[in-house]
Amino acid sequence: MTTHHIRQLSEQREESLSPFAIKSRESRGRLKAEAPCPIRTAFQRDRDRIIHSKAFRRLKHKTQVFIAPLGDHYVTRLTHTLEVSQIGRTIARALNLNEDLTEAISLGHDLGHTPFGHVGEDVLNDLYHKGFKHNEQSLRVVDILENDGQGLNLTFEVRDGILNHSKSGREVLGEGWGKVSTLEGEIAKIADTVAYINHDIGDAIRAGIINESDLPAAAITVLGETHSRRVHTMVSDIIETSWAARGCDRIEGKPSIGMSPPIREATDTLRDFLFGRVYSVKSAPEEAEKAREVIHFLYEHFKTNYDRMPPEYRAYGEHGVVDYIAGMTDQFALRLADELAK
């Protein structure tokens, strides 16, 4: 058997997926045409390109919520990304959708996130005249910045899922939730919410900001008293509520990925609790202020000193400044600011 047939066998197996699944050979293609891999499907190839990218490796030293934490067990962008991927794959497999596509979107969704979590994102959004959104930056990373300015040349479906994973509203599946072109992208989007709500609770307890007993009783009664139980409840409910996506029954129109009203309400209650008690406090206020000062200092410095940035960013002018800073890890940003201030 030639290696060419390995990919063909994988593509044939995809034919048994739900009629609502995206099959890799039906992809809308890449920005630049290229010969298919003899072994991997298009979405498997995208997944591998993301994992081997520099931006993906840097996620291990980027903050999720707490800024440059000293403890070994706090969530980082990398561990968050892996949790999103695992939750997403579980849901996709249960619904007989394309697990490889879900995984690739999940692994790439936060590649453009700044150092210092949303503090860094807020500062860059204020400083750059065109604004800054980490989902748009993630797409810019895979389209342009990676691979020495050549980008990763990912498929349309993965790029669409990366761009549209972000939510502007507070309510799960509510106003501002937005749309993704594929059900696999919708899975990655809701898996992101399931992951961060639950691991941010753990980090907040670990940091001493809240106690287990502070969690809203109404939500805990519905979702469960432990991290694993809450994740299990949410994931099971998503699968059950979205069961039409398997294509077993005739339905009108395209199915959706969702939650039942009771689970969604309890999830929103936890999310509101985190916004009120954790995200508005985060780590010590002085650390957040230090992070803001560092991002502001670096931005102003490189805005007037393009030549001091790495060559790959200079051609983009002020946007290159944003690209450079957004790609930094927490510790690199702190160290570089300290060096430049001397």
C-alpha cells in the first residue's frame, strides 16, 4: 500500500460521519493552493502545523487569568488550549462530527492572545488606533506571521473557527455569541466556555480570591460540587441538546450546538459570578497595573524605534509593534521592558 492511500482511507472513513459534519475533502480550500499530504487529511495537516508553530509553543508562558503566577498548578494559555481541545473532541466524537477539524480549531483559537491575559488585550486595544481583538490576531498569526511571514496556509474551515470563536456578550449562546460556519467551530466555541469557567474557578480558589463555599448555590446544585462533575454535566448536556447534529433524525434546516435552558442558566450564573468576583479582581491590583505599564511602555518605545524590533515585524509599521508585543510571553515582556528602561 502506498502512503497516498493512507489519506484516502481516512477520507473514506469520514463518509460515515454525520451528514452535517465537514468532510476534509470537501473543504473550501486554502489561501494558496498546494498538493495534499499523502498521509494526513487537510484538517489533520492543519492541526500539525498549529502544534509545530512558534506561537503555539509560546502559549505555555502566557497568562490565562492570573498574571505571571508563581504556583505550578495555575492554568496557562497552553493548558487552557489543551482543555478546550479535549472537551471539543469529546463532544465532536459523541455527535459524529469531524473530530480533526474541531481539534485544529481548538488548538489554534488563542494563538494571537497577548501576554498578561485580557489586561494586555485591553491595553493594546486602547493604544492601537485600529483596535485589537485576540481572535483577529490569532487569524493574522496563522495567515501571515508564522513560518517566516508565509503563514501556515490553513483551510477555510479552521480559519473561520479561529476567527469566530470569540464571544462579545456575557450570556452563553445569548446576544453577542456570534456564528461559526461549521458545527465543529461551534463546538470549539462552546468548549472554550466550558473550559475557562471551570478552570478559572479552580485558579481563583487556589489564589485565595474566593472559597468553594462562595460559589452560587443555585448553580452548584444544578452543575455539581466538583470541577470534574461540572464539566461532565455541561458536556453531557451539550451532547444531549445537540443530538440532532448526528443526523439520525430528519429535521428542518441545520442543527445547532447548544445547552438546555437549566444548564445554560446555571452556567451563566457561574460566569456572572466570575466576572463579579474574579475577573474584576484577578491577581493583586498592583500586578495588573504593572502589566498595563509594561505593555504601554513597550508600545510607545517600539512605535518610535521600529529598528529595535526583530526584522520580521519592521515591515508592518505600527501594526508590527502590535504583532511583536502580542506575541510576547509574560516573562519576556517583563524582562524586555526592564532592559529597555535601563
